[in-house]
Amino acid sequence: MQSENFAEPGAPDRIPDDLVEKYGREARKTVKHNLSRRSRLARRTRRAGRVVRGSGADLWQTTAVVFSLSVIALCGIGALVYAVYLWPRIGLSLVGAVVLMFTFSYVVARRVTRRGVDPSQDEVSLF
């Protein structure tokens, strides 16, 4: 029985004939499977490293802002749920106020975005 050569980096060049004779074809399949799993993991690790190294500062800054706002929103929702649990009448009035503010914000945002933006007013000045 001829042993096979492996072209994967870090893998043995071949399975010795005495091991193939001693353990049979199942050992060859197990070795191939383990090597292919190892190479898949190594490829994924290298790919993840390239993604992390290749991403710019803008991506990390946006990730931090979105994460922070998500934590703040989750804490706010948790506080509202806890307020409703402790004091149902007051908590529900708080939830109603938040829903009312969100609805008002949505209506104002729709009106602002419907208006055409004048190209001469691209720059915003505070003075």
C-alpha cells in the first residue's frame, strides 16, 4: 500500500508505510481529516488577522460609537422595564413619554428630510 504525500504546510510529508499497515485505511482517513481541519482553522485565523489589521480607524471608531449607544439603549430599556415593575402607573407614564418623544422626533425628521437641500448651504456655520 502506497502512502500519500500532503502538500499542506506544517503537515508531515507522508504517512509512514508501517503505520498504514498497522492501523489500516481508517487511520489514513483520520489523519487526512485532522489535517484538513487544522488547515481550515489556520486559514480562518489568518483571514481574521488580515481583517483586523486591514481595518481603518474609522471602522473602529464607528464600532465603538455603535457599541456605546447600544449599551446606553439597553440600559435605558432595562430602566423602563424596572420602573414599570416597581411602580406600574409611573413606569407606564414614562414609557408613554418616551414613545411620544420618539414619535415627535420621527415626524420632525421626516419633515426635515422631505425638504430639498440647497446646494449653496453645504457648509454649516455656528456664527
